[in-house]
Amino acid sequence: MKVQGKIEHKGFGTGTWALVTDNKTYELKDAPSDLKKKGLKVEVNGEVREDVMTTAMIGPVLEVQSFEVMD
């Protein structure tokens, strides 16, 4: 699936990276270091992992397969 939004760092525990859309927040799994930049507008191609639980529990876990920076 493809999801567009903005990258944010959420301060739960040691912190986690998230993709925030207009109506949902996804916790990013296996995000490459180039994606971990606050405020970056991106389109992420990935898979929602229903079989993964995290300590942050901020939303569905989105396993990143690829991404593209948007203007």
C-alpha cells in the first residue's frame, strides 16, 4: 500500500518514527535512516503488519519497503 504524509518523531520510551497522515498515524518499522527526518513529506510504500506489537502503540505498524520524498 502507498501512504502519503509527514514524518514525525514521537517521544514514547526511546522514541519512535511515525508517518502522520490527515486521518491516521502509522508507526514505521524498518525505516531507513534517510527517512528519519522530522517534517519530511513522503509517500511510503509498505505493508501494515498486524502481527507486530510495539511498546509505543501509536497506530498501525507500517513496514517500510520504499519511499519517495515529495515537494
